[in-house]
Amino acid sequence: MSAGPLDAGLSAEGARPSSARRCADHRGGDTPQGYNPTFVGHVIEGVAYVGGTFLIGAGLYLVLRGTFPAWWQRRMLWPLVRVTPRVSHLQGWTAVALGISILSIVFTTAAPETLAGLLVAIALVMYVGAVALYLFSTWLSRRPAA
């Protein structure tokens, strides 16, 4: 028994559906470009989860230690001129806020709609806070010594 025209991806008239129609019918399988968007989405979520967790860990390290690791070269601290414990703490809190922002966005994919909206708002506030802390700590490191 051979496959009918509908089983072969053909319409009842025997013509292939347009690419727009094929994309509209797409439900997580391979795309005409040859990748599975569901799988790619999960990979991106995983990378973001690991990155956000790493930022929180590195930020807590800076907050608790009050200094950058000795093995960091000067070029890795580029915008900072004088790294004081206060500047290191602020940079640590910046990393923690950015990590929380990333994790909040990652968790929106699994949360109910109302909670996802709240997570997006938290992510936005944390991101803006991280930018403000980063700019303030950079300004502190570059201001003239009193």
C-alpha cells in the first residue's frame, strides 16, 4: 500500500503547499532550513541558565572577597582605574543583579502567564539596576582621589 498524496506532503490537488503554509503548520519539527526550533530554544535557555548562575556566583565572590582575583590581568578590568573594596563590592552586586535578570527571563518560559509578566518586570528592574551600579562603580574608580 503506497502513501497517499496527503502523506507525501502534497495537497489534495497534488501541489506542494507554499512555504508560508508549511511554516504555519509547523509544530516543533524540522524547518525548511534544517533545524529544530524547539531544540534550539532549549539549548539557548540552558546556556542562559548557566550564564546567569555563573554571574550570580562570580558576583557573590566579589561581594564576599572585596577584591578581584589576583590572576586577572589589568586589561580585564578595563573601565576601572582604581579598584577599591567598595568598587569591587559594587561590581559584585552588578553581576548578581544581571544574573538574576537573566534567570528571571529564562524562567518565564515555564511560568504561568501572570507570573511570567512579573518575572519580566523583575528582570527589567534588575537589568536597569545593574547598569546603574556598573556606571556608578566605574565613576567611583575614575574620580580623583580625595
